[in-house]
Amino acid sequence: MEVFRIQGGTRLVGQVRITGAKNSSLKLMATALLAPGLTTIRSVPNILDVAIMAELLRRLGCAVNYNPETEVAQINVPETIEHRADYDLVRRMRASIAVLGPLVARTGSADVALPGGDAIGSRGLDMHTAGLERMGATVTNEHGYLVVHAPTNGLVGTQVYLDFPSVGATETLLMAAVLANGQTVIDNAAREPEIVDICQMLQKMGANISGVGSSLITIEGVAKLNPVDYDTVPDRIVAGTWAVAAAMTQGDIEITNANPDHISMALDKLVAAGAQVSSSNAGFRVQMDRRPKAIDIVTLPYPGFATDLQPQFIAMNAISEGQAMVTENLFEARFRFVQELSRLGAEVRTDGHHALVRGRANLSGAPVEATDIRAGAGLVLAGLVADGETVVHAIEHIDRGYVGFEKDLTRLGAKITREKSQDFS
């Protein structure tokens, strides 16, 4: 096990380049299952989850080659693929459920272990399964596996209304519908840039999709899809994390290969906190020359404020002037990391899905533990501005979402090292 050891008090200055989106690249790798032949996906970040997805695809019969230097994944999909996604891989990464739609569409069957992933709250599969059942599939839960069988003649297009704009359910139904018979309409679909990315890759593969980027997506099923060469959208959550890092450390960071439109609400909040944000051809720049002002946050589905940026903004509020209310509407356990942030001296009171944060002029370094990817990032940011030394444990969570996090931080001026844990308890 490894830890990050951080000496606080350094202002971050410089340039950082954003990799392809974790939350998109994993799903694009699964999308490749829909077309026999060689699909090439570029800007795939060198993170553990990519290795897990690659191994999952190999067990389904694909040949997968990933080059971490070029960030290129090549997936050679055979004409006949397996349909079982084993527990030992799926339990490690919730994104494994992304193979469900392609497997049912391609093979007519899917046995997918119920997924694991971050400890941020329950994320049921009811909308996934209800949508597939409307398309004619039978769905059962057997021995910890979701078992899905399409009708003999394949899935049938239908109209599906999602009770909530779930990203995962939208992805599953979208990828199942592209090879279904007839027209499928997904109403109240998720609108995240990562959903748009999947749609654009599918369109390049030959899918007939309209309403991309809106809450009403219409898919006309086609007989077959073709392999493609595709470039992943930049990671808006990583970009947002660096933006908060600039504001918290009263720094100046240019964030390249990033689309500011994808995190416009978060950047607006940083401006309200006192930061200067400017766009450029390469991305955008965040400058801060004073202690931030505390700002209220309410997480909502895209284009609302991203839940994956909530921990980072709580960390910023913890050292801001004034107090702010943070409301979490998506994942009920996302506030778990607050108790770790409190170890640094942060004043945060939670009540249900609300957190009241009273800003303090100083935090104090201490040992803390990451509970999920974004909580880990938030704790690192807090450690950057805390007095003395902060040691962040369980950084394997952070490694699932950030490529070379400590290396980029060091280049920007942070005093941070990756070390072997000395905790033998």
C-alpha cells in the first residue's frame, strides 16, 4: 500500500494537460464490443480501471493492446464473443456494467456480476433492467449475477422513460438499442459530455442516433456496426480538480486539452469565490490572488453541478471566508469523507444530504484516508493548504481517476511524494 506525503503551504503555478476522460474511455472500450474487427481508442488514461476493463474484454474473447505511453487502446473484437463478466473483475469497478448493453445486443445474452466500485452510496440497476425488459429481454438475478436474455429475433425498439437521468442506464439502453429491431426512444436521458462521446463514437461506427446531447435520444436500430478509430473527450472532472487546486492555493494554473464549456457551472462558482477564469485555444486558465469566498453548491445531473467535483469544493470551502451550504442530491454516502477532512481541522456539519461548511483561515496537517476517487483528490487539495504534513492513505482510489497526480502536482510546485505505507496494523 502507498501513501501521499504532503508538505502544505505551496502555491501552485504552471501548466497541466488533461488526459481523456476516465468516465468515457472505459465505456468506449465496452462500446467496441458492438463491432467485430479492430477498434482503436485514443487518449485512454493510464489508470487501473483501464487495465481492469482490458482484462474483462480479453475474457470476453477480445485481443486488447494498450500502450500507456501513447494512451492508445486497440481492441480486436472477434465475430463470436463470450457473454459472462466475472465477479472478480466486476466487483473492482462499477464501470464494468457498461458491457451489459453490448453483450445483449451482440450475443442475445449477458451474465454480468453485480458491480462494485466506490463507496459513495447505492446505485441500483433497476432502470437498466426495466429498459431492457421493455425491449423484450428477460432479466433475472441468479447467484449474484444479472442474467439477461434477448428474444430469439433480437431486442425490439421501444420507448423508455427514465425516472432519473441516469448515466449508466442511458449508456446501457443506448448500446443495446443501436442493434435492436426498430426505433428506441430514451426520454429523460442523461446529457453528460461522456454520453455525447459514446453517441458520437456509435455514429462513427454506423449507428443511427438523433437528439445527441439532449434529454430525448432516438435510435433507429441497424443490422451491423463497423470498427473505428476514435479520440476520447478530455476529462472534465480532472480539469475541474485542477481549477479548484489553483483557487485553493491562490495559484495560477493553465489547464490545456480541456473544454471549459463542460464544467461551466463549476468555473462560474470559482469566479464567485474570487478567481479569475479565462479561456484560450488550448483550454482555460484559473488565477487566484486572495483567500476564496465560501460558495453554496447543489449537485445535479448535467448540466448542473457535477457530484464528482463536490468533495473538492467542500475542501475549498473549508479554507474560505464565510460559510456555505453544500447539498448532495445524487449519492447519499458522498459525505463520508467529511470525517477525514475534519481530521485536518475543517468545520463541517452534515445533516442528511446537506453539509454546512464554516471556512477557517488554516487547516492542520494530519493522517487521512481516501474513501473514493474524488474524496481522495479533495483530501490531497486540503493537504496542499494545511499547515505541516498531511499523509493521505488508500491512494489506490486516487490512482483510479488521476494519472500521475503527484507528478503533475510536483511540476506545479507542490511538495508531495509517493511512499510505501508504514502502517503495519
